[in-house]
Amino acid sequence: MFIGRTKELSFLEAAYLRKESAFIPIYGRRRVGKSELILKFIDNKPSVYYLGKVAPRSLQIKEFLKETAHALNEPLMHSLSTDNWSDVFSALTSKTQSKAKVIIALDEFQWLVQTSPELPSVIQEYWDRYWKKKGNIIVILCGSLIGFMERNVLGSKSPLFGRRTAQIFLQPFSYLDSAKFHPNWSLQNCAKTHFICGGIPLYLNFFNQQQSVEQNIETVILDEFGPLFREPDFLIREELREIEKYYAILMAIALGYSKNKAIAAQTGLPEKNLHYYIQQLIQLGYISKRFPLTEFKRNRVQVRYVLHDAFLRFWFRFIFPNQSFIQQMGPKRAIEERIKSELDSYFGTCFEKMCKEALPGIYEKECVHAEFEIGEYWDKKVQIDVVGIRQDAWTDICECKWGTIKSIPAIRKLMKEKIESFPNKRNATIQPRVFVRKKTAAMKNDMSTIKWFDLSDLYELSN
């Protein structure tokens, strides 16, 4: 069953219906669903889809010709004898002269270029001389190595630079779309699974609704034969060198060391050298920068780094530091003795990210039409989980509580203190909001200015 991606599919369909040719790179991290998106789009359309692999150029060309012959009903294409991509595209161009719009999709493009480094230049030649002018060709170049795609397809030094008519940087699913993978689960289980899998469709598919979330962690991630036990190794080794340094940085951030000086002390790396490694991880989408959000210019000195990729955040928090224990004692003891007691605290941090993601949908539901920016705020005295600064002279101050709330008056007092601590120099109207797992009757009947939200409210935003 195909889930989500309505915006991307609508965009691709619109490109297909236009009279012009299109050149659309599609890229994103491994397992995010790029191939599924392409296959869904080209279904029942004239198209040549080829999945690149680590193989000699001659074999790849032979397989591409076979796929082309079948897809375009041109059997003679299969018999073409060549070891040259220019000959292949020349024959393909001649066979598409009188046809309706044809899609040429080269998936895992990086493996094609590995054995045919001239391929971007060949594609550039055929795009410039033939395909762009014909108006009936859509070229899709798809890759999982983000660095490669940004350098060799999108970058200024690439022969293909400036040729793209659009691009899709495919992101993981939202928490709303992630829940569609497990329609029979409770909202709490859907949220927990999103906190771990981070909207990556393959990971979500591995989680079995017939088991608890903890059981899925045990079998899918902790078991040495589980499908995700070594997944971060594959992700990081494909893109980066000096693996040990990157591992040390990711581990430090996962454990809460969020500033340059603290990361350097934890990893043993010189602080002056951190910038390069951190920038690489930011470009890959593995970590991100955070600044205290106010209506004024951000204070760069107060930057914090957080693990942006949910699965890496979970893996480096619980799996990587416990690998010896897991190997010796097994996954069952590992989850019982090293992980389970800390999960609620961990989910609490993840819940803050979900609430930030939900706030634009809440604004839409409340008919807020002003521009806004969403983030968090901290200084030496206060930590505010979520801040929404709106251009209609309103500011939202939000508290996110995954754990049990025992006292409503205590929450009112806490919110009052946080509101007073926030630098509201523009004198905006402050709206306090509190996010919880499940609202109690007391929360529903609370007559204060606080707006209460729980998981049912957040997941209703998809309706």
C-alpha cells in the first residue's frame, strides 16, 4: 500500500501534463522512499526505469537497453551492441521521436556514475541538444548519497548545473503520515514509533502491530540479526570518512552535549576542528543547529546542536553505548536493564519536536493567517520547550509534558514563570499552551488562559 507523498506526486503529475520537457533530480537519505515515489509516478506511463548498481558499465548498459526495449516496446533496442552511453541515448532519442511524453528515470544514479564518470556530461549533451527541445521527455536522476547529488548533479561544478527544471529533496514522513503505517495501534504507540523511526517508511514497515513498541525495539533494532541493528553503520559509512570522529560527535550530541566546547571535551577533538565535521553532519541532515527564538536577531553564541535524524538519535542514545552489553547479555536483558526505564524521559524530548511540528496545523485550525516562526527559547534562567512568534502581535509559549501531570495549579504557576521570563520586548499578547499525552477532566475543564492539547488533538490535524 502506497502512503502519503500527495504533494510530491501532484507536482510530478503537473510536470508530466505540461507541454515542456522536465529535468528533475530527486534525492534524500537512504530508505526515505524515493524509489517508491518514482515507481508510483511512472505507473501506467511510458517510462524507462533503471536501478543503478555496483556493476561494470557494460552490464549496466546491457540491462538498461533491455529495460528500454521492454518499456517502449522496441525489441531492437535490446540487440544494440555498444559500451557507450552516448550510443544508448542516441538510440533512445530516435525511438521517442513520435511517442507521447516518456519518462527516463535513473535510480541510484551514483552507482551508474561510479563506473561511467562521463555520464553526467553525456546526459547534459542530450538534454541540451535534443530532450529539452523535444518537449516530450522527463528526466529523473535519483540518488541516496546526498553529498554526491549536491556535488555531481546540482553543484556548480557539475556538467548538469543549471539544467534542472525543479528538484525534490525528499523528507521523512510527518508524524501524521507515519501513523498510517499502523492503523490498529493506539496514538501513544504511533507516537513512540515515530519518535524512534522518524518517518522513514522502511523502518516503520518493520514495526509489527502485533507486538508492543518495546518488543519491536528488541526484535528489529537490538537483535544482531534484526534489520536495523547495523543500519547507522550503512548510513554513515556510505557518506563519510574518518568514521570514528563522526561517531564520537553523534554520540556526544545524543547524550546531551550540545555546545562546541562540551562536544570537544566529550570527544577529545580540538574545538577548532569541530566545525568541519559538524558542517558535514548538518548537510546530511543528521544534526541541526538550534538558537533561542525571540523576535530579534539570533544570538549565534548560544547555538546548540541536536541530533535531527530520529533513528540516529535513538541508536546513538541507546544502542551504540550498549553494544557490548547487548552482544553479551542479549536484546531482552538489554531492553529491560539498559533502555526501558529511560524511554519515557527520552520520548519526552521527542514529544517536544512533535509539538513544534504540530503547531502550524493548530494555527491553521484556529484560522491564524499571520506569518510565524517556531522554535524554542532558553537562557540561564529558563527553558521553554516551544515558542511560536507570530506577526499578528501574538506569541505562543508552550510546555510539552509526556509524563504524568499531577497538579494543574503547579502547571499554571510554571507557565506564569516562563511567560514572565520570556523577553517579550514587542509587548505581544502571550498565549500559553500545554501539550500532554492525554487530557484529564481537570484539563478539559480548566478555566485559565491555558490551551490544552493531547495526542488526539494533534492527530486530528490530519482530518
